Amino acid sequence: MTLLKVENLSVGYKSKKGMVHAVRNVSFSIEPGRSLGFVGESGCGKTTIGMALMGLLPENASILQGDIFFNGNNLANFEDEEWRKIRGKEITMIFQAAMNALNPVIRVDEQIAEVIEIHHPQMAKTDVYDQVKKIFNLVEIPENRLRDFPHQYSGGMKQRAIIAMALACSPKLVIADEPTTALDVIVQDQILKEIKKIQKKLNTSLIFISHDIAVVADVCKDICVMYGGQIVEKGKREEVFKSPRHPYTRALLGSYLSLDSDKDIKVPRIREAPDLITMTKGCAFEGNCQCKSQKCKDQTPGWVNLSSSHQALCFEDILNKDTND
Ligand SMILES: Nc1ncnc2c1ncn2[C@@H]1O[C@H](COP(=O)(O)OP(=O)(O)OP(=O)(O)O)[C@@H](O)[C@H]1O
Ligand SMILES: [Mg+2]
């Protein structure tokens, strides 16, 4: 059974200039044990989706439309009391820039134990600590470092502790928002390997958010590419990474491939961010698109099926244009 099914979700932030349409008409689903990656440039709405799935949108934000079915319940209608039962237990999030979120004056093992105790108040202390040890083992923090304070940890160890905290109650869904961005490349690589290993071992569903398409393709079996609050292309890793079709995905991958290729790949420059307040008709990527035609300004693109699992939000003839022509 599908674990999470998000349908036509739109989220807006009230601001002085007007409503910021940060997430627009987004639909996706995730099966138990699968990994789904969200990739796109800064401000495209990735974190907003994560926060909506955790029921942690800030005061000025609201779900404008859509449904979030998790295990059959619609989270879009959840009240605080219902959220408290699943947040941190069934759905957890590794927050963007979370490394300094550990409490500096509490030992790391106590912080993890606290998470378990909140959700399992009846559990005996010894069982809680057995679970803490198990989780530390899983994220490969040596047992003799359990009683340390956070400042005694390296950046990579802090991030492992944050991951441990997210896994403490064996959640069904983990949302990891840029979990390795603050780390150097070697530690980043280790942590990514760890995340993949743990996800497989625990059979947890994973939503992995990153601005780096190579990282997303490394970790996830399914990929959603976002631009201007919308998903513009989605499909299996092989489809999106090896045969990108939306002009934005091709631009994103072009900049990645041009780094280590002898071929002269023409990388379209993305100059302007889309205006998320004044919602004009047409395609949000039109201002930057190398393949655009007049209709991209006048008409709103719809989903084009490229295979049973691969889709792009564009016009069929535009998708078939070659950017390197
Ligand atoms: N509290 C807020 N009030 C108003 N606008 C906001 C707020 N939080 C986010 N936004 C706007 O919503 C849009 C989406 O932001 P979001 O943080 O979801 O993007 P992101 O894809 O996670 O970006 P990044 O890669 O930089 O983390 C942006 O235009 C951002 O400026
Ligand atoms: Mg973000």
C-alpha cells in the first residue's frame, strides 16, 4: 500500500508584498521502503514541502489546497493533537542546517533517549537505553562516545547523531533536508553511504532533499525536479538522470556534466528566479528556457507522459527540441 500520497498540494506564505506561492499544485507518492529525491535551485519550495509533511509550517504559511494522505489519513486536515502522535514518531525530519540543533549542555545519549521517552512513555529505562545503543550502532558512532557532549563530536559525528535522533522511534518516513550540505566532501560521501545502508536495512521510506542532482541520483530511486514551486519533471532515477527531458532538468544536469566532460556541452544560463507572488499565465521557466516558443508565454503547460513512470510539465514539441542545436 502507498505510504504517502500528496495530491495537488499548494502552500502559500503571506508577505507584505502579497501571497508567496511557494509550492504549487504538487503531486507525488511514495511506497514503503522507497526513496524519493527532490532537487531544484534555492527557493524552489523543497523545504516548504518537507515542513508541510511534518505539520510544521510557520504562522504566516497555509495549505491553500490539496491533500496529504499518510497511511490513509489526510494530514492536511490534522489538528495539533493528531500531529503530536505521528510527528517525530512515524514521520521524522532531518532539518536543513540541523547540525547545531543538538543541545550543547545535554549528553548526546540523553538527547536521543528523550526522543524515545516522549513517544513511548511506558518503556522501561533499560529498554530505552538498549534502543539508544542500537541506533548509535546503526549510525556507526562508537559506544564509548555515547556519553559525550555535542561539542566533543566532529561535524560528521554530529550529523550522525542528528540522523540517529530521526531514526530513534523507527519511523515509517524520514525527510532528510540537505543532510550533508554543511559537511566536507569525504564526510558527505560517508554519510550518504550510511543513509543508503540504513534506509535499506530498516526499510524506511525516505524523502531526500538537495540542490545537487548528483547527490539525489546517488541516494534515491525516484526523482522529482522542482522549479518555481512546481514539480517540472518526475520519474525513476535512470529516466530523469540519464534521459532528462524538461529544459530545466537538462540545464541542471548540463551544469553537472560539463564539469567532467570533454564534450562541449552547452549549458543554458538560468538568469532570473521566477516571481512567486505575481502569478502570470504560461510556464514559470519561460524566461530562462532555451527551447521556448510563443505559447509558453500564453498557455499553461500540462503533464506530458514520457513513459509509465516518467513525466514532464511542458509542451510535447518543446520537450522534443534539442538544446544543443
Ligand atoms: N516564512 C516565510 N515567509 C515568506 N516566504 C517564505 C518563508 N519561507 C520561505 N519562503 C519563500 O518560499 C519559497 C520557497 O522556500 P523554501 O525554503 O521552501 O525553498 P528551498 O527550495 O528549500 O530553498 P533552499 O534550497 O535555499 O533551502 C522561497 O521563495 C522563499 O523565499
Ligand atoms: Mg530548503
